[in-house]
Amino acid sequence: MYTKASALTAVFAVRIIATILLILAITVVLAWHDAQRTTPAFMSLRAMAYSTALGFLLVAVAMLAMSWRLLAIMRVAAVTLFFLAALTLADIFWFPDLAINRQLMWLVSDIPPTPVPMALTTAISFTFTAGALLLLSESAPRAIAMIVALFFHVVVIAIAIIALSVHLIGQLPAFEWLGVKMAIPTALAFILVTIALLIYGYPSLMAAFKQLSFFGHIVVAFGFMALVFIGTGSVVLAQVDNLAAVLNQSDSSLHPGTQADAKRLIVVSLAGFLSLGLLVAYLITHRLSNQLQQLRQAMLDIAHKREGVKIPFLNNMQEVGDMARALAVFAANIQATWRMEERMRQIIEAAPNGIVMVNEAGVMEIVNRQAEHIFGYDRAELLGQPVEKLIPAPSVNHHPQHRADFFFPPCAARHGCRS
């Protein structure tokens, strides 16, 4: 259950991650302003583009504003981030003369001849991150908005994980654009951002899934699987294009290293996207089965006459809620029947006459206190035994027939009597 303590922990985690991003972004900006230093630390910091550092600065501001519920500031930061990413994408694909990264470095005194630009994958990740921040900036996010935000989170974290894999495996051309690929600090920062936003939006996301119907759960699961195929296909197509370009530039066969890079990229992309898609699909279907399991447990508790059984999902407006409310009505009716049976047992127990109740097979099911006194048996000695145990020996052989006559059909008279 998501408690107040959990909410405070989530806010604290968001602020911690936002502070880390803020420190990282400011440090990278300062490293670019002191471009004369060529120490390994400064060189590693300048592996992140200046525009990328500004992007993470905006993300940090948006996250801090979100944690303090300053939604207007959060929206402004998210919109600014979106325009930064959109202009970078326009610079990469259509208007290379824009030189957005260099334009943003106008305060840098000594701009290198070829400053590191923002990678294509970084710009795409910033676009999806800005979209997720805008969806989370609503005071009461709608269910569809939370589901879409989750899609955005999955895309960003998938790109970041593949980017890390690129650095671990080696040079994978399809994950680069004009020789530029996402830096390791950038990939780690995107993973932290996604984790923070998922932690913060967890209650709203769970509420969104509760509002989904069975069909909605299936659609979302298939949507994530479609995302897997789209992502995998995009990477594979990019690799095919790269190989085609290599073939066009050379009459000789492909270099073994290029072939190995292609194979590694395809294997890593397939495994990564498939694992991520299967994980999300499993979590969604597991949630459905978990809801049914909770309802099943409530049914079993009712069947075993346990006290204080709580029916889950009564406020759910979809099929699970309908099942829960029907179960609640059934539980109320059966509990009323049990109370009535208990009241009848109390009346029979308090009766001044001896009462023995048997079923159609002649087995004693109820024996009151007076019957114990009359026949001289303890109740435990009589329950489950044939009633003929109480019949005098001369009549015991004929009694089963009298009992059968009474039950087919029963009559309101002395035992064995017919009017």
C-alpha cells in the first residue's frame, strides 16, 4: 500500500536525483567555459555536449519544481526542454546551418573549432522526457496520460541501456549519427531521470491501471510488445543502411570487424528490446492475475466462514470492480444466512424439550442440551451417528422404514405418523 511515508520517500528520492543532475549539468557547463584545461577529468566532462548539459539542467529544474508542486515552473521547464530537443533534431535532419549547440555556447569565451554536438539519441530521449514531464505536470493526471508517460519512460530507458551497451561492446555504427553517440554520463543521467519519474508517478500509474478494463490491459501489453518490434526493427534497419553504405563505398568484402559489430548490435538490440517488452507485458498480466488471485482468496475466506473478510477492488469501475461488488453482495447474503442459522441453533439449544435433528440418511446433525439429559449421552457421542442408536431394541428394525416414510414427503405430525 502506498502510504504517506512512501510518498515522502518518493519526493526525497526525486529531489536527490534532481540535485545530482543539477550538479552534473553545472559542472559540465563550467568545464566547457574552461576549455583550456585538458586534464582527464575535464576531458571526460566535455564528452557531454554543452546543449545536453543545458537539457539536464532543465530536467533538474522541472523535477525540483514537481517535488514542490510548482507545476507552472515545471511546465515552463518541460516546454523549453522540448523546444531544445526539437531544434536539435531539426539541426541534425534538415537545417545543419542552425548549429544549435554552437549558438548556445555564445557565452563561452574559447569555443573549440568542432565542439561535441548533442547526439541524435540524446535529442530523442530529451523529447520523450519533456513529454513525460508535461503529462506529469497535471494536478490530477488522467489514466491515459499516465499510460502514455510510461511508454515514454520505457523508450528513454531502453535507449539509455543500449547506449551503455554500445560503449561496452564497441563501435556500433548504427547507434551513431555522423560519428556522435550518447556519452556514458548522459546515458546514466537518463536512467536516473526515468527512475525518479517512475518513483514519483507510481501511485498515479497504479490508479491508472486500476481504471483499465481487461481489454485495456491487453491493449497496453500489446502496445509495449509493438514498441519492442518497432525499436528492434528501427535499429536493425539502421544497421542494414549502414552496411549498405559501406558496400557502396567499397568494392571489397566487408571488413570482419564491421560484420562483427553488425552481428553484436542486432543480438544486443533484439535481446534488450525483447527482454524489456516481455518484462513490461509480464508486469501487466501479472497485475491482472494478482487481482483475480485476491478475489479468489476473498471467496475462500468467505467459504471458510472467516470473520472480517475484506473484499478488494470495490471502488474499481471496470470488470474487476463489478466482480468484487457482486462478491460483496453474495458475502452479505450468505453471512445473513449464517447468522440466521446461528440464531436457530441458539433457540434449539435453549428449548425446554429435547430436540434431535437428523438428515434423510438418519444421521443426527443437531442435538440440544435437553436431549443429552434425556438420553444420557454426550453430544459428541451422538452427532454423526444413526438415530437408531436412541430407538429401543424392539422397534429399531422397523424404524428406518418409518423414517423414510416421514421424509417422502415430510408431514407436520409425530414421527412416522400419517394423517
